[in-house]
Amino acid sequence: MREFGVDEAGKGPVLGSMFAAAVVADPAELPGDVGDSKGIAPDRREELAAEIRGVAAAVGVAEIPGERIDDEATDMNSLTVAAQAEALAAAAADIDSGDADGALSGYVDAGDTNAVRFERRVAEGVADRLDGANPDVRAEHRADETYPVVGAASIVAKVERDAHVDRLAAEHGDVGSGYPSDPATREFLEGYVAEHGSLPSCARASWKTSQDALAAATQSSLGEFEPEATTPDDF
């Protein structure tokens, strides 16, 4: 029986967008090794994403760029709801109108400590974006480890995020994984700010790692203009 699964990738990076994916499929038709995308090698993730798209009735993807993430009027929980709702609405819209009878049901990976609140917000978000849609949304923590269709969505979202980082690297050179814990990412940010005096457009300006890079560059600039200490021998 066909159901949907929704998950996101890229909540924590300091560089680039967050992506969410929704997959509508019969779990029995999905590849046997779908699961949490983080535990799957990148090459295999790409293979799986292609296989998933080949058997899915619909796949929807949503991108939340850094500008939305930096907006002080929102928060990461609300953005995760928006990403999942946008992806699910896109997938639902892609299904034949004869099949989309408003009874679409499935699972989403809960992006809130309160899973019931999260599922309600995602369902409302889909209804707002897709007139007449009334999906039966069930949210669970670590749903990607429990439900193959959510694992499939996790893989598609992660592959979309990886492709996005590859595009950033093609533009800027080595940017690492984009995560604050990655030395290559921190080195890229610090080097970019030192050279340009500002953050790259792909950086999430509100992230502490970005603020630290700006502060370090400012401190370095101030240090260049500090007067040398004088001694009696200078007079």
C-alpha cells in the first residue's frame, strides 16, 4: 500500500540551504537498504536516490535558503515544518488527481520535541499550500530508522543537500561539508572573510561560526593598527 515519508537534511550547517524531501511509494517496492542517510556512503546514497525516484509514485523537494534561516521572525522548528510541508505538498500535487483522494497518509520525521504538535503543523502547512489536501500525517522521532519510506525521503534530501554543497565548492573551492565542526568549512569561512571583509552569500550569517569568523577578522584588522609599545630607548 502506498504511503508517504518526509525528512529533511541540512538543519545544522553554517553553509548553504536546508532541504526536505517527500517520497510517496509502496514501501515493499523500495530498495532494501534504505534508512538513515547519514549511515550510508555518499556513492550508495546517489544510487539509492535514483532507485527511489524510479519506483516512487511521486517525489517532492523543498529548499530553505540561508536568507530564510537567518530571518529573525522565524525559528528552526517553524522552518522544518515549512520545508516538510512544502515537499509533501509538491509530492501530493505530482500525483494523478484520480489517485489523490485526500486520503494520503504516511510518516514524517518529527523536528520538534512534541511530535503531535509537529504533525499537526505539517498537515496544516500542506493544506495551506494545496487546496483541498487533507493528508493523514503521523510524526515520530527517528522515523527514518523505523519506516522505509521516511528513510527513502532522508536519502533523497541528503543527496539534494550534497549536490548543493558540490555547487558551492565549484564556485568557491573547498568548502568542506558546510558543518561548523568541519575544519575545512571553518578555514574557508575565515579565509573568505579575511579576503573580502564580509561573509559569502552562502553562509548563514546568524550562525555562531559566521559571527566568530567576522569577529576574528575584525580583531585582526584592529591589531594591524595598534601602535607599538615605546621604551625609554625610543626617546
